[in-house]
Amino acid sequence: MTKRRFQVLDTIRGFALISMLLYHASWDLVYLFGLDWPWYHGFAAHVWQQSICWTFILLSGYCWSLGGRQLRRGLTVFLCGALITAVTWLAMPANLVFCGVLTLLGASSMLLLPLAPALRRLPARAGLAGSFALFLALRDVNAGFLGFEGTRFASLPPALYRNHFTALLGFPPADFFSTDYFSLLPWFFLFLTGYFLFRLRPEEVREIRRVPLVTAMGRHSLPIYMLHQPVIYALLTAGHTLLTGATA
């Protein structure tokens, strides 16, 4: 049963990974190659982007309880995020990634370790409802207020938004910039939502049709994530060179 559950999770992660590859290829076309694509700046593209990050964060929280070595796994993912920050800062500062999704996932995994004994005492349904409610309430904390997708409940004190450390927590200063930004608030609570979802898992997991390549991609999502942008950029550059050369 455990093996089948891993396969299901890897397959879902694999499909999310494919969606992410397509989204990031589109980002490169728009922001690095100057493609005029108004749709990409609209609501539908925003929903597409959110569906990808929600899936990865929920899955990461869901899988936290599977297996062991949470500290090692969390530290590995966090350091991969730090490497991406260092590379973008040195090689392409105009597209700096600070506190990206890997930094969030690694930090969340490690932060959950000391909290897990207390969280296990909570009823799973109450933990799930509370975590998701806090995520929704804090969804727009980066913009200076409590609320979800532009619906404002209350403004937060400007004094909270000071520097890059407060940005890690969820309170970026006015001059903060990152092309991929996932702070602990609100996203740690979506990670916790996945954690409590695992505790509510059904005893039987319905088998899904095997998709070997997609499942394998989901199983090796971290190295694919680390390498995908340089590969996509190289392929798009080669394609752009061929097209411009053919039309010259």
C-alpha cells in the first residue's frame, strides 16, 4: 500500500512539474525574449501559476510524515534554494531569486520538526481547518494587509516591513525584489495543511493509471527543478537563433 501511495504522489508531482516547466518556459519567452503575450499577464495565467505552487507545497507537507530524516531532507532542499539565490545574485542579479520555493520547503520541513509533537495532539480535522484558514487570512501579508487575493480585512503596521530577514518571515521592505518569492507567512500554513491532510488519508488509496515518465519525473523532482531553467533557456536560445537566422 505504501509503495502504491508513493507512486500516486510521484505521479501528481510529475504532472505539476510538467506544468511548471511549461510555465517557466513561458516566463522566459515573455521576460527574457520579449514575447508580447498579454494573456500571460492576466488572471488565467495567475491561476495557472498558483495551481503549480499550491500543488508542490501541499504535497511537500503531505509527504513530510512519510519516511524519516526530515532534518536531512529539509536541510538539503534549503541549501538547494540557497544555491539558486547565490547563482542568480552573481550571474543574473536582474532576475534574483531570494526566498524561493525551495527555501520555503526546506525551512518549513525543518520548522515542523520541533512543532510536530504539539501538532500531533491536535485533532486532524481541526488542524486542517485552522491551518487553511490561517493561510487564507495571511495570503496577502506580503502586500501589507490581512486578506486573500486583494480582499482586505485589516492593514498591518508598516514597521514590520524592515529588511531581508523580515522578508523571509513574510514582511518585505518597499525596495524588496525577487522573481520567485515564497515567505514563511503565509505559505507555511499551506504546508501544514498538507501535513494534516496526510493524517486524514484514507486507508485505501485508489490506484491510478501508471504514467512511467511522469511518475519518474515526480520521483526525481529536485534535480529536475535545479536544472530546468538553464536547460529551458539554452533550448529557447537555440530556437531563437535558428528562427532569426532563417528569417534574416
